[in-house]
Amino acid sequence: MNIPPHLTHLPAYIPGESVESLAARLGRAPESILKLDANENPYGPPPAVARALAALDPSRYPDAEQRHLRTALSDYLSIPAEFLLAGNGSDELLSLLAQTLLQPGESILVCPPTFSMYAFYAQLKNCQVVSVPRRADFSLDVDGIFSAAQGHSPKIIFLDNPGNPTGFTLPAADVEKLLTLPTLIVLDEAYIEFSESPSAISRVPECENLVVLRTFSKWAGLAGLRVGYGAFPHWLGNLLWQAKSPYNLTQAAAAAVAALDERDLLRANLAKIRAERERLARALRRFQGLTVYPSAANFLLVRVDPSTFGLSAAKSARRSRNRGFSSACLSRSTACASPLAHQSRLIRCWKRWLVHLGINKC
Ligand SMILES: Cc1ncc(COP(=O)(O)O)c(C=O)c1O
């Protein structure tokens, strides 16, 4: 088989290991594992989701036009359903955007550290990835993006708000400025419900070059059911409807509608997650060798000083790369907005590890 040469060099995305596989590898009971590495929602979905799933008839194909979910989303977001398209997670929509818009030899622009799938899908299409790193405080280098855009004419600029792994929120003014570029801006708001900053989704109907992607995986606790969605300008939405596979959104759509019906309960969980995120940040800041960055998401980015923890620079850089971070300075991202009992266990584990390393001053 003649495999396209660019694919043979493509670094694979390494997804988080499942609890079952980790438990088997360590010879431990799955219940003893505290899984914090995929930024999931520790509270899970509201009870109505289980009822909606129990009522499904899996022998039927799902609604290819996603009518029920798009109507419910239109009510939730206050934008017309005609701008909305749902997918098998927002990941599928990222992939569909790359498949539909990019041609080999073209380029995209990303601002690392950021979600690695933007670059991955572009590289699958044999496109160049132009990087304009964020500043030390994780703010965007807007001038740098403008000059890189002039030099490389990227077809798409991918931004995440709040950022993964930074937890940093983008000022609306930065996004507005970037929208003046003759480039499609894809704003990934996978974690927006955890933040206090407004979504840009209401801007889509009036902007020809803005896409906003969202997901039920994080705030609604539906990561396993794979429901994401996006708001797209008409010219692009039409293209994507044409290109998508007919049943890309499964009957899991019913679970997402049920979750939206119980959004007050989900919002109460969001408030708890935010409070616990801050409590955990305070606890972790007391440890020597850790820098805990402010976060507007359901995780914290923690810089681990390699010398304090006896890690070689090469090893910590490799760990960063394994988690898809394009910057070697970021040693570890910990999803830790978990219930208090989980947090106490996490802190106990840190303390034990520090004692093990002989660093027990904290
Ligand atoms: C920034 C960002 N975007 C998109 C996704 C993908 O989410 P989904 O589960 O909807 O595919 C993730 C998942 O971790 C993410 O962190």
C-alpha cells in the first residue's frame, strides 16, 4: 500500500489511559484509582440523563438533522438553530473543519501551549503548523499573530478559551482584533461554562469568519457519550452539513437534551467545581517546587520545578510532550477540580511522594 509519506512521520496523539487499563497495569482495584488527567466532570451528568438513555430505541438510526438537540441548544444559547451543527464530540468537528477546508501545503496557526488536536488534524492533511507562542503569563501575542498571519496566510487560526492546558481566559478585545484578519478564527470554548467570562457564540451570526466550538463532555459530564457542537457562519455550515457523515451524532443527543433540561443542577455543580478549584490551588501553592497558575477551567496548570523533584530536564520535557504540550517548560497539568474527598486523597498522595523524594517541607 502506498501510504502518504507525511503520515509516516505524524506523531500520534496519546490519549489518557482508561481507569480499567491503568488498574490492570498496576494490579490495583479500579475503585482505588483517582482519575484526573482528562479534565472530566467528577459529578457526572444529572439524573435525567440516565432516564433519557433508558428510553432509547437503539435499533433506530438517530435523527441525521439533529433537530431536537439543535432546538434545545438554540434556546440555551439564544442563537438560531440554523447556525448550529453537533458532532461526535467537538473533536469530530475539529477534524471535519480540517477535512473540509484544508488542502495540502496550506497552513494553520496555533498559540502554544494549547490543545494538540488542532495541529494534529492539520498535519493529517499535510498542512504546515505555524506557532505563535503565548507570552509568559499565557496571554496571546496578538501583534505576533498579526505578523505571522501576514507572512504565512494561515487558513485557520485555532484559539482555546479558556485555554487547555493554561486555564487562561482570552480578553474579548483580543478576539475582536483577530477577527479583523482575513482568516477563519476557530474559538474552542470546551471549558467556557467553568469560567466567568462570556462566550463569543452570539457573535457567530454576524461574523463571516468566526466559528465557536463547545462540548457536553466537560460541564455536563457526558464525555463518554461524545456530544459536541459548534456555531458556524452559513457558508461554512452548509459545507460541513454536506461533508459530515449522515449519523455523526448518535442517539446520545437525547442525553444532551436531558442535561440541558437540568441545567440548574449542572450550574450548581459548576459553582462547586470553581470553589474546589480555588481551594485546591491554595493547598497546592503551599508545596515547595510547585507553581500553580490561575485557572478559569476545571483543571489547574502546575509547573513542577524539575530540580526540586529530581527530574532531569529531558525527562520533564518528554512528559510535557507526551501530554501534547508544545512547551517543555510546563511539566504537568493536573485536572483537580474534584470533590473534596478526592482532593484530600490527592494532597495525601503529593505529601507521600514528597516524603519519598526526601522533600517533606511544606
Ligand atoms: C480544548 C479542548 N477542546 C476540545 C476537546 C475535545 O472535547 P470533546 O470531548 O467534545 O471531543 C478537549 C478535550 O479535552 C479540549 O480540552
